[in-house]
Amino acid sequence: QTVAEFNEACGDQSGFHPTELDGVATSGLTPPKTNWARPITEPPFYGYSLRTGVTFTYLGLKVDENAQCSIDDRPVSNLWAAGETMAGSILGQGYLAGFGMTIGTVFGRIAGKEAAAHAN
């Protein structure tokens, strides 16, 4: 039933592009799948418990020059990010080896300083 409902929510597939945000979305699901919404068509189907990670968050958290996160262009008053979770805000697309460590170092210091100032 879950697979059938998901497949029904998958709309037009003509814009599917596996390597960039394509806007191929589901309709009527909560939360919606906003890109790469492809029907699940070939059984057998398996379910696995997953735990989140920060590597390859694909466009991750939106941050400003002070590493402060924002939602809908409104700053979140007590949330800063550094490293892989913000890589997409810097690169826009793709991946550069070692980039997470570089921006983790640079923006980690900025985020820590800003968070400390907020806490004080």
C-alpha cells in the first residue's frame, strides 16, 4: 500500500535528471519529495532502518557569512553550521574532495565564535 501510494504521488517524469535538482516531485505526500521522485516499480522491495549523517547532505543547510543558518531567508537566532552540513551553500552543486574539512575549519571557528557570543 505504501509503495502504491508513493507511486501514485509521482507525477510527470519527463524532467528527471539524476545529477542536479530536477523538480520532479511528488504530489499529495507529507513531507513531499521535491526532486528525483521516481516510482518504485521492480520488486522485491526491502526496508532498512537508516540513521542520518552529515556527509553528502546535498545542498545542506543555508548559512550566511557568519555561519548562521536561515530558513526562508530568515536567520535562525541560535543555529550555526560548519563543514559538510553547509557544503552546498558554498559549492552550489557537486563535491570537492577535502572541502568539508576546509569549510569545517574556517566556518567552525566563525560558528563557534558567533554561538559563544549569542550564549553570552
